[in-house]
Amino acid sequence: MKYNLTTKRLTLNSLTLNDAEFIFELVNTPEWKQFIGDRHIKTITDANEYIHKLMFNPAVNYWVVKLKDTETSIGVITFIKREYLEHHDIGFAFLARYTKKGYAQEATIAVLNEVRKEAVHKLIHATTIKENVNSIQLLKKLGFKFDKEIQVEKEVLLLYSNQSDELN
């Protein structure tokens, strides 16, 4: 799997310790805490430890999305094999000031096109909570279909799936 991707407006690079300040900002946004959860990252050192765990977890692929022209970090795309799902789960999170501009869709399509080069990734999941209307709208634009609600610990998640021939 390729770890550096490029689109018309964006670059996607594997997460590194150099991304600590951006990750610190992103995971402490109200949107991240509401829709993804508090990661208890209170310092840059905490951010570095969080990144280190992600970088060395073989079940996690994590791209930092940057504007191509300014190299400004604006969001992340994740591709994770979660224990409670049969197939990998794709996720995205962007700073609020960069939402509703098509960046998340553009970046997610780039990752989906890359991971689908491996036959094992023809079916891909995505999960969200029902309150995350923006995420649900994007998943539908990308051709993901609602499957069912699943219980993960104390949280109810909406499970969406996408077959390789459904990519929009």
C-alpha cells in the first residue's frame, strides 16, 4: 500500500512524529471530541505518544491530509482493521475551517482507490454515530450504504459498507 498520495489539491502523507502539533489541535477540537471521542491528549508530549502508538500498530493506516499549495495540514484519513468489524474501516476528520470544501471527499477517494488495489479490500466499512450528519452525508456521496446499527462497548454506531464497484 502506498503511503504518500497526491490529488489535484491535496497531498496525503503517513502520520509521523512531525505531525504532533497538528494532531494535538485536531483531537482537541469540539467536533473530534463530540463525534470521535476524547483521546485525553493535553500536551504535545501526549500527542507524540498517541502518534507513536498509531505508527507502530499494524492494524492502523493513518494519513495526514495537507493542502498541496501551502502544505497546511487540514485533516486525516484513517484505514483501520478494528477487532469488532470483519473488514477495514475508513474514517476521516478535518479541522472545521476546511470542511464543506470537498477536501474530505477528495482525500477519501484517493485512499479508497489505493487500498482497493489489494483484493482483500474490495469491501470497506465505515462507522459513525447518528448525530454526525456531515459524516453520514459524505459516506452516502462516496457510495457507502447503511447496513445496521452495532453496539461497541457503551456506544451505538451506524455501520456503512461500500463494495469496490460502488465508489463515487
